[in-house]
Amino acid sequence: MMSMRLVRRGAMAIMKPSPSPSPSQYQYQLMKCMGRYMCMSMSTTIQVDTYNHVDHNNDNIQNNNQNSSSSISSSSSTTQRLRLPNNDRDRSAMYENESSRSMSGYTSSVRHDWTKSEISQIYNLPFHELMHRASTVHRMYWNASEVQQCTLLSIKTGGCTEDCSYCSQSTRHKTFVKPTPTMKVKEVLEAAKRAKEAGSTRFCMGAAWRELGNKKNAFNHILDMVKGVNSMGLEVCCTLGMLDANQARQLKEAGLSAYNHNLDTSPEHYPNVITTRTYQDRLDTIANVRDAGISVCCGGILGLGEDHSDRVGLLHVLATLPEHPESVPVNALVAVEGTPLYEELHNNAETTDTDQDNLMNVDAFDMARVIATARIIMPRTMVRLSAGRLSFSDAEQYMMFQAGANSIFNGDKLLTTDNPEFDQDQKLFQKLGFVGKPAHKGPLLSPAEQNGTVHVTLTKHTTNNENNPTTTDSNDLRQYA
């Protein structure tokens, strides 16, 4: 392994490789300094765990939770791994003095001032170049072997009054979906237990309605669901339509980890898809969720009749939010007969190919291009491979993981559309050498960050005395190695 030394250049500090200590010594120093740096950066101490990767054949991870004051033993049969904080805001606070990262000829940084032109240039790169750049950026910030597994359950199906032209659950469309009452708390908790036993670590609950509004009884039941799922050791996510600030706070207090509220497409194309809810309504809900301290899950759908500029427009909105979403789901439309979008696109289609019918001309290259662009412009965000995954082969899904996806929905249903079964996903993980991210544990530290392959440029750390600027000691910056 390699450690890092601090090289001053003007107002910037650049981390450069220096002679490597032994692996066990390096890892001990890394953990110790990460804990010390976080104490300086935040009001509370965040423990960074180590994980022993014991069974490489079965991809089992044994969690030996050692805090930053523990010694690390060296063994030829184990590989010590470090985990970052689970909360995305805490991770961002750790790296608040970071300016950029460089590796293999590419430089990346977390920015909120992207222009559409800049994003368009990235999006339109030759595919091989885009994939190489995205894969490199992915490895600057993440351990590419770890993929989060989420399960989505529809706790209230059908009967929605919205007019989303792609949705089978709208009362305005004649589809196979029939309205059902909200599931009982016990039923939901049983489903969550099955999902956990199958390997899922985040359990998401979706309800087909426009907003929570004055649904007090239903909301109280949902709060009980959140508390119950959280008590199982699972992370909890909900997608319940529009929320006000008070409802968001109550969900946070109940233990909600994340809230999904997609923007679907660009602001320009949005009115062609939905008229009963404005784009600003969606942004307001995202703001309420963010202000409550809940992680934001927000992405879009490919195949809504948009063009490439709309995909760039959606990514531009996401990348210029005050905080990047914790996760960005990328969906390929699974068209349902009876929805306006299905009828419109099929009437105009010149092909009857089954895959074209199901995905509305969205192929694996479209998905990979959007995922790769999202990875480059939002490097610390999880990118989730979501609806439509069933229609892609294992090789095509691998291409999407290489583009920067590091989260999936698993289970046989995504609300009302088919999705790969749990067993099928486990076989895919074994084939690709992936391991699942544990619930309530932060992501694994990037190997490139841990062994010094990535060079990190830091902004100058100043003391309270503005006339006496100082640079943080390199011993306290070992977490960047």
C-alpha cells in the first residue's frame, strides 16, 4: 500500500505518494486519522468500522465492528476494509476541504454549478471514452465491488388521481391494475422480513396517491411501518407523493432513512408527460425532505418520448440541487397497455419487436450513457439501476455497473412491473464478484483512496485567525490516501 505526503503549491495542497508502511500499520494509521479528522469537522464522532472479507468464494462479509481506537491484526486469510459514515451528509462533511481528485489522467470534483453545455459535452462523448471516464471516476470515490440491494413494495396500489401518462395506477387510464386498500402493518412487516432474509438491506414502500394530504389514519399506519421495518435493522425508504415539511419531520423521527420523489424528466418535457402536478411541486417536496434531514432519492425515467437534450436537462437539475441526491434511480420505461404513452408510442412505432414494445426504444447503451454521465457529474451519489432491468441481459447489466451504477432494486416486483427475482440477483452477484452493502453501514472506502492510487487536491485549511492560514497536517489527512 501507499501512504500520502502533503505538497504545498500556492493556496492549494496536493497529496502525493510517499514510501509505504506495512499494510497493518497503514490501515491502523488510516482509521486513527479518519476518526480524528471527523471529530474536527463535526460535532459528533463517527465511528469507522473495519470489515474482514473472509469467504471469497461465497462473497460473505463478516462484520467485525472495531472502532478507531482498536488495534488491527494482520492475517493472510483476511482483508481489512474501512467503511465511511452511512449518512451522505456526514460523508460530505468529511471531505469538505477537498477540491478535486485525479487518477489515470482524469480529474473529478463535487460541483453544483454545472452548466447544461458541460453536461451535454460529457453525455455526448464517444461511448468508449464516456465509459472509461465514468468507470475511473467511480473507482476514485467508491469500492466498485459493493452494490446496495433495495426492495420496493407497493403498500397501496392503484386509484391514483394523477394523470402521469406512463403510469398504470392512475384512475384515468384503463389498465390491468385494480385499486387495492392500503396494506396492513403486519403484512408489510412480514414482507420486509422476507426481503431481509433474501439479502435486501433497504426496504422501500410506495403508495399510489398524489400526496399524503389529510390522510391521518393512513399516515399513522405508515409511521408504524417505518418504525417496524427500522427495528429489523433495515434501512427504510418511502415514496408517498408530495409531503409537507411537518410530515417529513415525522417520518424522520420514525426512523425513515430516505425518501424517493423522482423528477421523471426535464422541466421542458415534463408538461408533455404530467399535467396534474407541477415540476416545482416535486422540487418543493424534495426540499422538505432534505430540510428534515432525510436522504433524498431522486431520478428519472427513460422512454417517455424525450430526446437526448431532455436527458441532459434532467441530469442538470439533479446536479445543480443545493445537495446532490443520496441516490439517483435510472429507470427504463416498462410500458403498460392502456396508458396514454403506451398507446401514443405504439401507434407511431414501425416495429412489433417485443423488446421495443416493452422499453420504447430504450436500450442498454441509453441506460449506460445516462448512468455514466450521472456518475461523472455527481461522483458521491449512488446511482441505482431500477425499473426495466428485467429486460437487460447479465452482460448488459454489467455494462451499466461499469458505467457507475452501484445500487439495484431486487425482488420480483417494482410496484406493478416485473423485476428479477432475489435468487437470480444473487447468482448475478456471484458471477460478477459483487457483495451487498450492509444495512445501516456506510459504503466501503474506495481501494484507490485507501492505497493512494487517487491523488486528492485539498483547499487550504485556515484557523480562526484569518491572517495566519495553515494547512492541515498530513497525519490528519490520511483518510484521503
